[in-house]
Amino acid sequence: MSLDDLQDAVEEQNAELADHAVSLDRETRTELAMLSAALDPEDVDDLVGRAVHQFFDTLVQSGKLDFHLRSEYDATYDEYLSGMSFEEMTGGREFPQTEEDGRRYQY
């Protein structure tokens, strides 16, 4: 295989991706076509799925998903998975702090 073969494969995949169910801009279609030509998956949907999984994992590992979830929903991914808020997990709702608790450390 040569660079020309690669170019042909990318162009062929790019043309097929134009009709893909997900609307893709030109740059994304070209990148997906390159990945498809290089990795030769059985279906391009497999690559899209893998890309979504990788992106999701990156956001989870970096804490960015929690940042967005916290700012939008006031929750984290761990809280979502457990079905409980951090306060519920740690028993904070069972023993709510009162203003008197704030004076414990005053001398």
C-alpha cells in the first residue's frame, strides 16, 4: 500500500460518511475517513462508538465531566452512578451542621 492508496481510501470513506446518520462537518468527516482507512473497521459506526467512549473516558478521568455536571446539575458522575448525593453518602443529611458547630474551633 502506498500514500496514494491511503488517499484513495480516505476519499472513499469520506464520500460514504457524507450520508452518515450523524451530521459531520468536513474536517470531522475527513478525520473519521482517515481512521476508517487506517483501522479498517467492519462498520464506521464502530469507530464513532469508540471515539465517544474515548472522549467520555477522557472527560471522566480529567474531572471535566464532573465540572460540567456540577455546574449544570449540581451533581457528579459518581453521585449519578450511586443514585445518592455526596451528603447522602457521607451521612451529612442525617447529622446536619448547625451554626453552633462552627464555633467548635473558636478559642
